[in-house]
Amino acid sequence: MLTSPVWWSCDEPSSDRWLIEVAKWFGARRAIGDDPLIMLVASSGGHLSHLLELKDFWGAHRRVWVSFDVPDVTSRLVDEEVTWAYRPTTRNLRNLVRNLGLAWSELRRLRPDLIVSTGAGVAVPFFWLGRLLGARTAYLEVYDRIDSATVTGRLVRRFTDAMWVQWPEQASLYPNAKVMGTIWPDSLDDAVVPANEVDECAGEVGAPGTVSSASGAPLIVVTVGTDFHSFDRLVAWAARWADDHATDARMVIQLGTARDPGGAAKRIDGALGSAELLALINEADAVVCGAGPGTVIDALRAGVRPVVVPRRGGLDEAVDDHQVAFAALLSERSMVRTATSEAELHAHLDQLLAQPGLFAVPPLTSGISPGAANLSRALEAMLT
């Protein structure tokens, strides 16, 4: 049986200590001998991708997920028990209140022993109330937040037993945070060449960096991910290039919430299921995306170095400019190419036409990283 953890260290204000007594009153646990229950809380996109990388841990335990009812999530959590939270959560007071009610109901009903999250805002009510009800909590800061703390991280820090970060640069953002290593590779040094060498793939349908249609036209996949912020800038830049190269290249644009620009490119409204998007990426000669870690890693695992256009907070494409810093870090490590202007994006795509296979790289391994292994061990220890 897991006992209610100590909430605060001795340097916390004494005025907060009344909460401990409330936690003890509410925090009745299930009977000794029952299998522990893990609650995994994450928004869609890269937040969910983080937790999926920890399957070595959660796959061995009873679990329930909390996330959003969108194609990206439903396609990846098939056959899993999921509680659907209200969205969007970013600076949305109404949905915070609704999710507080949902968290109270689900936490009282399920009584999880451990709550694990990578954000975003959906984690906040589950951590606040989870601690009140005696659950242990573990928060992992995301892979793509290098230079500033997330709002979610700041809001849950005092309500978590374990505050973990992935990069040494993140350690200064949170007092007492522990660096666990990155959940995904942090360079292309972790890439491997498939058993059939890359040179032997030339001409094969769907091989990275090769022509994947009888017409000889390379396939360019443009995806904006699952963020509720529209990314009209990237979509418009890509669509104009496609119009100028309608006979030279094929382009598929996943619009998300962006306006449909029309034109020669094939457009897919809204979000795609994970399997559909991965199928496109595996066929692609080029992947163009924002600086979201999930899509970047998916492209690298498919053997394609993506062209990244970072979202800008000042243009209402994201909550802030964290993608700018993250894209710069990945570019320094040669994991991506970056484009910060329409001319720069078009130049990258023009190069692809002149040099077929330009973006091909040895695919990243899909095995568990040292960081993910560290996290799995630490989470297992929290259940004992």
C-alpha cells in the first residue's frame, strides 16, 4: 500500500501545512495487495509522444490515460482506457474549471497511486487534486523547452514528488529538479544504417530520399501538428511554392487549424491520425514542420532530416518563442534544417529538386534511449 507523501519540504511556509491534514483526510488508499494504478496525463502531440516512449514502464502496470479526443490521440491510444479532458487548456479559465471538476470526479473514482505527466495545462488540476487525495506525482519537463520554464511546470512544481528535466540547460529553471537525460536522441550520432544499406535503397518505392512515384516528382509533406494555434504562415509559404512547382513536385499539406490557401498542393483539413501521418512521412522525400519534437523525431526515424519553421509567439502561432530556441539547438546538432523566412524555405525545397535525396539521413534508432531508461527505473521505484 502506498502512503500519502510529504507535501512540502521544511522550508515551505507553515501556513501551507494545513493542506497536509486535508490530504490525510481525503487520501484513503485502496486495500493492501491491490495492484497499483498509474494515471498518465498528457495533451496531444509531443506531450503524448513523450509518455508513449516510456512504455517499458507503464506497459507492465494497470493504467488509465487522460488526454484529448482528437485523431492524433485516439489513433495512438487504441485499446487503452482513456478519460477525455476538455480542450484547449492554454490560458483557458473555463476549461481549467471544467477539468478541475473532471479531475475531482476521476481521481475520487479511480484512486491512482501515481500520476505522471509531461504537460501541458491538462496536468494542472490532476496534480493539484491528486496530491490532495494522496497520490504520488511525477512531472517530466518537455524535450523542446530549453531556455524557459513552462507555465505548467511552474504551476505543478510544488505539487510533485519528482520534478525531472531532460537537458542540463533546464536544471536551472526549477529548484531541485533532477536531470534524467533526453527521452529521444540528442544528436544524429544515435542514427543507424538499416541492414539493407542506404545505397541499396535507390529506386525503391518509399525509401527515404528516393523518388516515390512513377512521375519522378518528389513528395513533400508539410505538417503543422496538433496545436490549436493556427500556422497560416507556414501553410501559405508552402502552398505558394507548390503552385510554382506543380509539375516538378507533389506536396501534401496537413492544415490543422490554418486557413486553406487553395492551389496545387493536396490539402488535408484538421489533424491526421498517427498511422496516416507516419505513412506519409515514411514515403516523403522532404518533411516540413514546426519545431515540435514529435514530428521532428518521426521524420528522423523515417530517414528524413526535416526542414523546420519555428512557430512564433508574437504571431499567435504558439504561447511563446520556445520553438525558436529549440530549432536553433537542433540545427546546431545537424538534426534539422531551419527556415525563418519564405525565401529560405523555398531555397531548401529548390535544392531538393536539384539534388534528389538531399534530406536523406540514416534513420534514428527506435530503441529506448538512456534517458527513457532512467525515467522508467525512477518511475518504477516510485511504486515500491
